[in-house]
Amino acid sequence: MGASGNDMTYVTWELLKDTSNNERFLAHYVYDYHGQYDGKWDHLLTRKLVYTVKNGSTWEGDEVRFYFNDAENWSSAPTHGGKPTMIVFPAVTVGLETSPAQASYSMITKYAYLSHAGYADDDALQYVKRYKRQSGSDTLYSQTKFEYVTSGDGIGQASRIIVDEGAGKLNLTTAFEYDKAGNAKKLVVDPTVAGGAPEQNLHP
């Protein structure tokens, strides 16, 4: 736990592995929003760094970065109630093609939220998108779309989840129906398939 400053009361170090040859792997957690915006976002984890410690020497390794606004920085206030907008994973620098030479890259997950003020799905997660960032460009690999019930039974809950959504993609769809208490009563897998779709009634 941090004793003071940016990380007070939050976990800041974690021992990941302690080997028999006096080598340790540690994770360091950083909270860059501490002290900003009246402390509202002090708890948001912004970075995870991995260190190797051996024979008194320390090496910094991989870093995962978490963002909470569309600016890709920690100086702008979080949006969407502090929900994540982007996660940048460590750069891949080994196992790359050599002929022709392949540049290092990072995988990125981006989150998009609905903006329907006054509706049941306002600020709900709409897309999870996976990108490959290489040579300064982000290339979209796949995305999952979420749709919601906006009226009637199950209001505010997911109505459809579409994996690999988009024109020419697989569009693997799972649809949900709810009873008056908001409990899921029917699950329909890939209802867009011609000739009908597997259905599962969830109530006895």
C-alpha cells in the first residue's frame, strides 16, 4: 500500500514472482490523477509497470497504460464517469518478421460509450474495439457492439451483443429477452443466421 501522496491507501507494488536465483519480478501501480479534480478520481489506475530486480540491480520492463478520456493523457478530466476509454498494452519487440523487417507494435483496446441523455442506455458501453498500433498508425482488427433495451421489460440491459461487428465481418450475435422483473428469460444465439437460430429459454 502507498503510505502517502498519489497512491495513499492503494496498492502500489506487487510481487509477481520470486525465483530461486535471487531474481524478483515486481509490478508497480501508478495513480496519476491523485490530487486533481477534488480527489474524485484518485482511485483510477493509470499505469502498471513491471520491474526485474536481481543482485541489487533493477530493470524496468513492460508498461500498460490506462486512459479515461479521448485525449490519451492524464491531465484532462476523465469522461463517462471514470470508465476506461483506452488501454495500451506493452510493445511487441521480439519474434518480429526479419525479411522484410517488421516494426514493433502495440495492441490497443478502445471503449466507446453511448450518449443518449434521458434514455436508459445513456453512457452505456457501445463498442469495444481492438487496434494494432504500428509506425504511428492504429489499424482496427475487430470490434464488439452492445445494444440495449430502452423501454419495456429489461430496460437498460443488453438486448444484443455482436462480436466481430461490421460489414463483411462475422457479426456473431447473441440476443436477450427479459421478463417484467428484469431477469433474462430467453437467449438467442446468432439470430441473423438464415433458417432460424438456436434459442434457449432460461426460465423453467
